[in-house]
Amino acid sequence: MSIRGLGLLLLVVVGIAMPAAAAKKPCSKPLSHCPLRGCAKENSPNAFANLAKRNLKPSGDITRLSFDDFKDLQAAVEKRFDGQYSTLTKPDRARLRKFKLDGKTVGEGRLVEVVGFIADGPGKPHANSSGESVNCRISGAANNDFHISVTPRSDGTEFKGIVVEMVPQSRDENWTEGRLKKLQAAKLQVRVRGQLFLDNHHKVNDDPSANLTNQPKRMSLWEIHPVTEFDVCTKATCTEDGPGWKPFEKWQVGGEQ
């Protein structure tokens, strides 16, 4: 055996992993050339998930959802798929498009809204900057989704919240990680609008005493993804359609509105 071959064998035997980046190079560059299916194989379950994540024009009028609605939607999808939804075909994703909630019909692809706060605690709004399949595995914050945890209370933790994601395609230049972190610190209400999407590749992680490794903390896998509007309450409190809301891109850090 050659010296090179012996070296590779030793890496396997002692369990030393090769760098992940070596196996996950971008499949297309720049981001503007990334196909809607990202790096996923055409017509594969991952391709249909990526296509859904890139839908910047959700359908219908705005449906207002509470955090209890997101919990109920999680229970509904568990029942519909008997807990088996980690891989969803195109027909399977079509089954996500219609659920009944207290007289409301809602599902993946619909335009929804939730009002809450960016979650308190060590978890910060952040870019998935190592690169994801949906964005052709291109690294860097400018090329990736911003992951934001939103909860019903200003002191709520990620375990009690849901995830909303701002995608890099057509993202406003003032929607930045730095400004999101300052908004989190300010503990102001936010109103999030966008597409309802099921992140079926993860697991619910809502128990702080049994935190699941490599699973985002949240009580439902239903997300608002992509976010199409993100507003900040400039008063002590705001109702869903009342006065006081300002688009995040126009919000000025420090209270000058």
C-alpha cells in the first residue's frame, strides 16, 4: 500500500473526520445563478422543499395566526402523516396546503401573520452562513437566510417560539443581523408576515430539560419562511392592525422614529 493510501486508512481507523467543507462546495455561484431548487436533485423531496422556501409570493389574504395556532398546526401535521414527514414528495407537500383551524383554512404556501417578540436569551438572530442547499451552499451572511426565533412574550425563550426566516433573495439592505440583534435587545413587539412553511427536515425541540442536539429550539416546525414584511411596534404595545407599526427597514435604533 502506498504512503498516501496508508494515511487515508489511518484517518478512517482512528475516526478523524475529513473537513465538512471539502464535501460541501457550492453547486452554483453567484447566488443570482442559483436555481430555485438549490443544490437538490431535480424532482426530489429536497428540491420541492427548496422550491417552497423560495416562494416570495404567498397566496391569499393575510391569515392571522396565534402561537397556539402554530402548536395546533404541528399536532395536525403529526396526525395527518402519522409522525412520518421527514421526507415529503410533491404529492405529500400538496397535503400540507389545507388545514382547518377554528374556522380558518390555512396551510403551506399561504400568506400569514404573527405578532410577538424576538426571543430572549443567548440565541441571537443569525445567518446560516456556512451555506445551505437552498442557496446553493454559498457561504456568507449575504447569501443565506436569517434565522429568527419569535415568541409570544418579551421574556419568552426559543423553546416557546417559532422560527421565521428572511431569505437573501431581494432582502432589504436594512434587514441585517446587527439591526436584528439590536431589536432583540430593545424587546419591542414585531409583526411578521410571509409564507407559512413546514420545515420537515427538523424535529420539534421545545423541552429545555431535554435539548435536542443540532435541532433549532422551537415548539412547532411550521415557520414563516420567507418573511415578506417585518414591522416594529414603536409604542408600548400594538394590536395586529392598530397604529404604531413601522417597517423594520425604516426603524431607527435607539428609539428615534
